Amino acid sequence: MSLLSSMPAATDKEERRRALSAFLRSRRERIQPDEVGFAPGGRRRTPGLRREEVAQLAGVGITWYTWLEQGRDINVSAQVLEAISRTLRLDRLERNHLYTLAGIALGPAKGDCSALPDSVQRMLDQLSPYPALVLNSRYDVLAVNEAYCRVLIDLSAIPVEERNLLWLTFASDEWQCAFTDGDSIKRHMVAGYRAASADHLGEPSWQDLTQRLLASSPLFAELWERYDVAGPSSKVKVATNERVGALRLEALNLWVSQAGGMRLTAYTPVDDETEAKLRTLVTG
């Protein structure tokens, strides 16, 4: 029996407190003292603010904040979390992530549904020649149209159990990223997965995927330790296809179900040239 298999599994509550601890520390360390009115001088053992400085700015007790960041089992209110959010300069997604880890934010219902009605596939097919797919918050591909397979990656050639965009991106030789800004996309994917995982701490399927990614990809491990969080974006992306060259696409996200964070993502052309190229790829 391996050491890992002999260790008792962490409870959901323990896992959540550890994640909260690491997230608070990472947000505290990114703020420079002079940004919030403290003198930059003096020896500091860690980057960013000290715990006592965060407590002072947020108007909470030093001991209480230290216990919170250490992941101790203490009571926390929305009012106090709001003060800490302002002090740490959290954006909306980071603030929601903090609340969720503290057990206060209302996240989506637990449990992913991998079975989609036939109407969803029919809708995807009607979007052709625009590439489109349905994902859950874990980046499992639940449905895809032919246009996506022809333009970006042929997911039909990949076994169903391996159709996870995180796994394909970081740990599989099958994935050749069609988008030119691949590094930025990878950072955003991990940040999105980090944000979604707060609602699934302790769930075996999420833990298994995370551990396999950490073991298989040093880049994923590096990005995971940044504790960044993000949500789906709709910015214009440039993809390259060996047949037609550059494609300028905008990702449009439509929620299929809040349960499991299922969303339909369609890539629409931002110019007539891209429109024509998509039609050539799909119908030509």
C-alpha cells in the first residue's frame, strides 16, 4: 500500500479551509505595503503585506485573521469577509471565490449532469459553420458539433472518457492548440478551473482530475499554485487552421444549466473573411 493510499482522506470542510488559507495568503502577498499606505522599508520575511497589516486595514483582530489564514475552524461573517475583500483588493470573481471557500457564497448545485437532451446536439448542429461545444465547469466536453472538429480539434477521434479540455491541453499529445495566444488561454483555463473547484472540494472526480493534472503537467502545477481565479471570457481570439490560415473568432457563452456550470460556447467570426473561411472548412 502506498503512503498516499494509506493516508485518511480529507473531509470537505478540511479541504475547503486549506484552500481558503492558501488563497488568502496568495492574495495578501501580491499587495505591496506602499500601495496601501505602509512604509516599504524594514526587513520582510515574505512578499506583500503582513497578516497584522491586513487585520489592521480590515478592522479585525490580528489573532482572528491569523487563525482564518491558517485554516482553523472559526466562525466568519459576510461583513468581515467583505472588509477582507476590500483590503485585499479582490475583484468580483475573487470575492465570490473567497465567499464560497468560507462557506457563505451560494454556488451552483452540486453534481454534474453528463447526459444532455437530444435538442442540445440539434442546436449545436444548427450553429454550423460556427464551431461550438458544451462544457461543464470541470471542462468536460459534453457535446460538440462537426464544425468544431473540423476547425479547432477533432474531438470525435478522441475517446469520450478523455474529452476534457484541461487534460487535452496540459497532458495529452492529441491536443494542438489552434489559438495563437496559447499561453494566455492556459492561464485562463486553470484560473477558471480553480474558481469552479471551490464548489466541488472533496468530490472524488474533481480531486482525481486535479491530482492527475498535477502529476502529468509541471505547467499546470505552476499555474495551479498561483491561486488565480477567472470566469468565462468573450474576447476575440485568433486561431490558425492549416487549410485556410488565420481565423478571428469571438467566444460566445450561453448557459445551458447552472447545475454543474454547463455552458454552450460558440465561436463566431468577427469579419467577413473569417466567415468565408469557416464555410470553406465546413461545407467546402
